[in-house]
Amino acid sequence: MKIISLQDIRKAFSTQKKCEAYLRKARWPKGVTCPKCGSKYHIWMPEQKRWFCKDCRHQFSLTSGTIFHRTKIELPKWFETIWLMCNSPKGVSAKQVEREIGVSYETAWYMCKRIRTAMKHNVFQNGLCGIVEVDESEIKTTGKGGGSDKNTVLGLFERDGYLRMEVIENFKSLTIERVVAKNFDQVETIFSDGAHWLRFLSKYGKHEFVQHYKHYVNDEVHINHIENVWSLLKRGIVGVYHHINTKYLQAYLDEFSFRYTHRKDKGSMFDKILVFC
């Protein structure tokens, strides 16, 4: 479905029934299956608006196990918020969601938080492969008492693929390697700067590094993509959110990673959220 504006979303999903039909197709493209055992043998119970699985006797609804489950917020508003979060390059604040879809700030914040969970599930579904750029940065957030915190963040970017960012304790090799080990799959070449704590990367593939004081770009040996990520992320934090609580930084990193990963195929973002919701 080609949707290029919020007005398109409102027209296509103007009612709860339209949203339910689309969500059902996104969740179960080959037919409804039990989320507990995977069985296709079930009975629809119209009064309860639930299915009863004949094999494991589990009862489930269209929204069971999703970010929409047990919320009083109607699906049209969820769909509008998902579209806003997917199609705003630097992100969208809860305050903007409040204005756009007509809910309270608390409701908007709650919805954004749950949608970020679905984004995380998509970003972390596969290991990184091929050529990967590795870099680290410091991100400022608001800590307890309103003070400023500096957070160490590791970035892993698979060229033409997934972006991962994770808050880490420090820049030590052992700390970074724990993140690398769980995210690398079939990595062939790794590019990073010349920091000594990244020298261990040669264990995971061909490791080449760029010395910024000597040259900025050397053919394919560069980390320009991940450095561009830091620039976009920091501008988004200041320009859109103004400040982020330290406690929620990882969730915002997951949101940014999802949007950046699928930046060349914005039309698919909406459906990907529904699949992983």
C-alpha cells in the first residue's frame, strides 16, 4: 500500500475494522495461526472476539502478544502514530504526537514507547554480515535531578544493511567485544578508527582502520557512514526531543536504528512495525 502522508493514513485506516483487517493480514499473511503452538486449527468465538486453538486450547485475539494488546486506544490512532514515527527523519516527539492525533501527552508518550519496542525487534532480528563499520561516541542525556550525563555508545553499521547502537559502560576492549560478539554473524571486513581498544576486531574478520590525522577517506576504508549516524542522531536529540532521560536512551537508539536501517525503503517501515508489533 502506497502511503505518502498522514492524510493517506487517515483515509486508508479511518475505522477500527479497516485497521483490524490490515493488521490481520500483516500478522498472518498465510492465515491465522495460534501464537502459542503455531496450529492453524482454531475456532472463532464472535462474542469474545477471540480464537480458540483446537490443539493447545489457547485463546487469543488479533492483538494478543502485540503492542496494541489490552489498550483502550483505538487502532486508527496507533496507525497514525506509527506512520509519524517511521516517516520523520530525525524522529517525532510525544508532544508532536499529542498535537497531531489528539491524545493526551501521557498517552502519546506511552504509545511511542511501545512502538519503539516493535522497532527494536526488527533491528535485532539478524546478525550483521559483510562489511561493517565500528565506531563509538558520547551522547549527552538528562540524569537524576536534572543533571547532565555522558553516555558511551557503540555503533555497528552493516553497509547497505542494519544499524545497531548500544549503550555501553566504557570504551574498554572487553566491554566492546561483548557487544560485537552477539551482533556479528558472517562479517568479512571491519572498518574502524585506529583506537587501540578496537584492535581485537581482527578476531572477527579482516580489520582495516583509518587514521584521521593522515587521511579522511581512503577508497572503501572509511567510517563515514557511522560518523554520519552520530551527527544525525545528535541533531535529532537537540532539535526534536530537546533532551532525553538517561533511562530511556537505549529505546531512542533502537528507534533511530530502525528508521536509519530502512531509510531507503520508507514505504515498508509501516508494515514492518505491524509484523514485529
